[in-house]
Amino acid sequence: MPPSVRTVTDLPHLGLRRLAGPEGRDRPVRWVAVSELEDPRPYLEGGELLLTTGMRLPADDPRVLDAYVTRLVEAGVSALGVGVGLTHPTCPPALVDAAAAHGLTLIEIPDRTAFIAVSKAVSALLGAEEYEGIRRAFEAQRDLTRAALAPDGPAAVIARVAKHVGGWALLLDGAGAVAEATPAAAAEHAQALESEVRTLQGRGPLASSSLGDSSGQVSIQPIGAR
């Protein structure tokens, strides 16, 4: 998972101060963007920590500031960071009110903190998370290899798969019957997957499928060449 807004704002060396939007502090920050545009939506993908000095934001026009925050919420930004000391000595109160009203986390960036410092900090957090993901994948692969070499290989592998995904796992035979299940009650899911498994069998050994609903996600992968 990318770092949260909370993680970024809590970095002591940046000196960031949250002004509004406590309910948004756990939103993921996928990147940092800098823009002085009144409408930066065409240049955003969502999940950004957007930084601005407020060069084009009038401090005394609540209507304009409310419309600006509305556009950022529509763009899906995770938080707005306003650098003070250049255009505005402090963050405009009307902007704080607008962010609070729309549930957008608003962060004050002191004049001693360069925007590039915020970008580097987020980049470092993203890099650390990516490395951790790779480490976890290698550990899971090693764990599954050891399980496969155990006397009860199939059962051990299914048990380890369930542990690593934090859910349940099934091993189905060629006819779609349950060969192994962890936990044992997971066998009841086989019937719901029967149609999808049959479809995949007709597509060859390289086919796979992913199904999802409000209760979670299920991935179906072929094992072996037959």
C-alpha cells in the first residue's frame, strides 16, 4: 500500500500541519503533483498530494475557493498542501472552511520546506513500500517451495497460500472436485466457482481468472500442464 496522508504529514523534518479534513488522513498518496492552475484536473490521475502556493487563489473569495476544492475532490486528490509565506502569509481561512466542508485534507507547508523536499519524502516512502512488497513476494515464494517439498505437499501448499493471502484456498482436481481446502469450510466455495473453472479448462493451461464482489476477490490459477 502507498503511504497514507497521515504518514506524510507526520514526518517531523517536513514540519507539515494539518488544517482540515481529519477523515481523509488515511487516504493513500500515490504521487506528489505541483500546480498553480485554477483547474488542474486534466493533469491529475487521482491519489495525488497536490501542492500549490495559491498564486491564483484569492484569499477573500469563498466562492472561488469552494469551487477550487470541489474540482480537486472530483479529481480524486488525496490531500492539498498549501505553501505559505510566498503568496499567502497563512492559509486563507475560506480555503480551510471549503476543505472541511468537502472532506478534503488540507495541509499547511511552512516556507522553510521546499516542495521538492515533500516530493522526495513521498518518493522515498513509495520506494520503501515497493521494496517491502518484493521482499514479501520472495519470502512467500520460498515458503511455498518448502511446503511443496513436504510429505503432505498439496495440503501444505494450500495451507501456506491461505496464510499468505489472508483468506482461504482450494485445490481442485481435473473434474473440479475439492482435493484440498484451507480452512476446511472453504470447500463450500467450490460450487460457486464451478462454472468459471469449467470455462477456464477450455482455454488451456495458461488461462487464469479473477472474480470479485463486495465480499472479496477470488483468483483461479491452473496448476501443472494437464
